[in-house]
Amino acid sequence: MSEKEILLQKVEAAIDQLRPFLEADGGNIELLDITPENVVKVKFLGACKSCSMSAMTLKGGVEESIKKAAPQIVSVVAVESESVAEETIVD
């Protein structure tokens, strides 16, 4: 298993721990990619897309949890464009 695959698993596990809280409010989150610079790209789904608290959720919840699971992650960014999903490396 490559270093990238291990990192993807750690990040996905961190997101999976948050998922029930997002789903309780009608939302969800999708891991799109981890760049070579260790920036995680995610996409908010459902109610999270239009929620005014999504920026705070991203930094205070998602990014914090991901960095605890994978300290090498530099930051987490939310991506809105559908075209990025086509470039995803996550199966």
C-alpha cells in the first residue's frame, strides 16, 4: 500500500467519524482528493452546500479532525465545482 493510499484511508476514516453529525442536519461530505502538497479537497453535499455554517464546520470540525488523524495534512478546502470530482483519485 502506497503512502498516498494510507493517507487517504486516514482522512476518510476521520471524515467517517464526522459524517453522522452532517447527515443529522441533512448534509454530507465527500473526499475528492489530496494534493501533492497535502491539501485535502472535499465537497459538501445536501444541506451542507448552502449552510451558512459550512465554513466554520470545515475549519473547526472537518480540518481539525483530519489533522488529528493525519498530521501531515496542511489544510482542508471545500470545492464546489463538479469538474473537480472528475479528477478525483479516490475510488
